[in-house]
Amino acid sequence: MLIADILRRKGSNVVTISSNATVSELVASLTEHKIGALIVVEDGQPVGIASERDVVRRLHRTGPQVLELPVSELMSAPLVSCGPQEKLDDVAAAMTDRRIRHMPVLAEDELAGIVTIGDVVAARIAELEQTRGQLESYITRG
């Protein structure tokens, strides 16, 4: 299975935020969209990612004034991404190795979507169920 297969199923909509937006605006957008991370953009180009985890860690170090900082001060950069033609297993391994939950998908340096760890798990479960069904069919036909 390819990343493009996941994007065909889930769509390519990605919520972004400007690098000079405040962390308070980031938190509001995360809450509004019920998501865990936003892609940070500068001049329309993805430059990083900011997640709930980034906010919590910075809040612990800095205190409530973190809400006034620009997103660029807490985002994770450089952006770790994948392409639509990459294999799901390779992306899953990279996400596990790097301990990341959100992987932006870039096609020719343009944001084409985002894959979450939940998407990876759902795709793997679907593959396993398909294989199970094939095995059961093979066994029952004898």
C-alpha cells in the first residue's frame, strides 16, 4: 500500500498556520478542528509542524506566557515529510523511529496531505483483515 492510497481514502485537506501566528491562535485552531497538529507555513511553503505535544512541553518550561509567543518558536523543524508514492511500511517505520504522530505528504514541494499514526494503524488493520479473509476463503474451499 502506498501513501497515495491513504490520501485517496481520507482526502488531502491539511490545516495550516502561519509561523508568525501566536501559540494562542495555534491552540484555538487545534481545538476548532479537533486535531493534534498543524503544518506551519511561511510564504505558502511548509516549514515545520506544531503539535499539542510541542505546546505542552513549552508550557512546562516557559509557563503561560508561551501563549504569546509566535508558533515559529515552538514548532518542530525542519519538517519531516514523505511523498505520495512511498510505501506505507516505510512511512510507518519512520514515524515509529522518529516518534512522530503526524507525517506531512509533499508532492513536488507542495503540501499534498497529511498522514497520522491513526491512518497508518487503520490501513494496517484493513490489510490484515483482507489477508485473513483470503486465508479463510482458501481454507474453506479446501
